Amino acid sequence: MTANTVEYIRYRVPEQQAAPFLAAYTRAAVQLAAAPQCVDYGLTRCEEEPESWILRITWTSTEDHIEGFRRSELFPPFFAEIRPYVENIEEMRHYRPTGVQGGGGAVPTLYDWAGGAEAFSRLTEVFYDKVLKDDLLAPLFADLAPEHAAHVALWLAEVFGGPAAYSDTHGGHGHMVAKHFGKHITEPQRRRWVNLVQDAADDAGLPKDAEFRSAFLAYVEWGTRLAVYFSGQDAKPPAEQPVPKWSWGAMPPYQG
């Protein structure tokens, strides 16, 4: 899978042209929004120097931008809008993202919002108590190790932005995936798992706000579907990957 690339176009636009420049890009953005090569975009204006503007466009790849979008039927109407401002461009380059990225402290992690390590410990204790009493799931966990719930609590805590305790003591994504090899998990069992963990979240007192629960359920759906795949007969172990990091309305770019 080709990594995304970020294009930055820096403009210097005189104040008297600011309003028509903004209007032109508002119209041109319609073509960006329709382009399958475009991941997202944003036009910003400098506060200290209002004549300075930066357009940021994330493309699926540099090649997709140059060979795809620029040769598509969307490019002519896009370029027609911005053509008057080409001479105002100071820089137009593609940049490859690095691993130095993440969220800041202004937004709490899902881990903190849930209540930290104690919350995930309560969750897994309640959940596996339900699992062992469930006729559909109990056979999957017939040989459940006493420490299993605690290990899953560490995993979930790290997934939702907590300490890297699971990685430090057990390994990354591949280690968790390997736990499912040969289990032959069925779709009814997966759905029961999803339902029980939501019930456990209620019983354990995890936050019930829609934003947290939608992010929580998004991971549960993603994780259980991977578990089904890797429990199948033809599944191949994935390349070693770090523990996925889940956040508000976001998911990691791993492939099943």
C-alpha cells in the first residue's frame, strides 16, 4: 500500500485579492472533494502576515496526484478557478509524512476519558465473567488462563491511548493476533462477543456518551473482525506491527 503524500502550496496574495482568492478556492474545492485521489484538504491564512496562505492537500500518492488527478476530467475546472493566482505561488511541493505525529494534550485520550487502568480492569473482569457463562462463547475460552483478563485489559488500555504495558510485556499486534490462530471463530460468536463487551462496558461503569461509545464500538468491530479472519484456516500471520492506537473518530491504517 503506497503511503499518502501531502502537497503544500504557499501563496502570497495581496489584501485586495483575498476575497476573490478565497472564493475561487471555495469553488475549486468542489473538484478536490470529488477526486478519488484526494484524502483531504485545507486552506489556511497566516494570522501574523495575512497575505500569506497555505493550501494543504493530502493525496493517496504523488503519482496519483500527478498522473491521476491532473489527467482527470476534474482538473480543468479546478485549474480554471485557481489559474489567476498561479503567479502568487511561492512554493508547491510534495511531502512524505514521518512517524513523528500524534495528538496533543488538549484532547484527552480514550484511555483517560474511560477512567484509566482501573476502568479497563473492571471491564475485562466483568466481560470474562459473562463470557464463561455464555453458551456460545464459553467453549472458546474453556482453557482460559487466570491472567487472561488482566492481559486483555493491558491491551485495551494501550489501544485507547494508555501506557505501552502490553507491548513492553507481551509484544505488539502480531502477538495478540497469534492468540486467535486455529480458533475458527464464527460470525455468531463474534457478534455475541461484541454484544457482551458492550454490556460489560455498561456494568463496569465506562462512560456512556455517544462520542466515547462510538469510538469504543468502532475498535471492537474492527478487532473482532480481524480475530475472525486470523482464526480461519487460510489465515497468514501479519507482518509485525505495533499495537494499534485508537482515538476519537479515527482508526489505524492496518490491513486485515
